Amino acid sequence: ITREDFEHTNGNVQGYAKPEARRVAVSPLAVNPAKTLFHEIAHCLLHSEQARMEDAADLTRDLAEVEAESAAYLCCAVLGLPGLEEARGYVQDWLAGSGCDAESFTDKHACRVLGTVDKIMKAGKPATTETEA
């Protein structure tokens, strides 16, 4: 996944993802740029056409936002980064709009989020050599 220059004209947009192109952009004015970056990376990993066909063909936009922001929340929590309160509010807002509640956020969604967090966290670590392992 690569970053591109932010070219959105809506000042309220913190970032965006192009899952099929595996590209993300974060606004230079983003309140929590790391959280926004994690959110957009999660969209690329979770919501490309291929990923959706494999196990999320029926995914609504609301639940896609819940998945992406949940991944961003967990990444920030692991790394001790700011933005957790805002992420909780964002998740609750999109979850309410989805027509389901926290209990309806199935194990499938939770597994998808945790798998994505694992990929993001592993991507940020240096590779270990055989002698280190």
C-alpha cells in the first residue's frame, strides 16, 4: 500500500483510500494523522473488491466504516497514540447508522478487524532473520 498526495477538496475529509489501487492519502490538516492513516490502510486491506468477494460481499458502507475505524482504534491503542475517544464516537455513529448494535457486529467482522490489525502491526516491524528467531 502506498501513499499519494491528498487531493480532496472537502475540508471535512481527513483521508481517503483507493482499495483497488492500494493507495491512501491523509489530509495535511488531519486531526489525528496516524489514526487516519491506519483507517485508510484498513479500508485497502478489508474493502477491495477481491477482499469483499472472499468474505464480505454483503458489507454495507456503515459496517465498512465500523471495520476500518475499529482497526484504527486498535492500532492506536497498541501504540499509545491519541484519537481513541474520537474513534469510539466514530464507530458508534456508523454502527447506529447501520441498523445493528454491538452484538450484531458478528464474530466474522471482529475476526476481519483483528486480522487487519495484525497485518498492519507486522508491516511496521523490522523483519527478523533466522538467527534472531
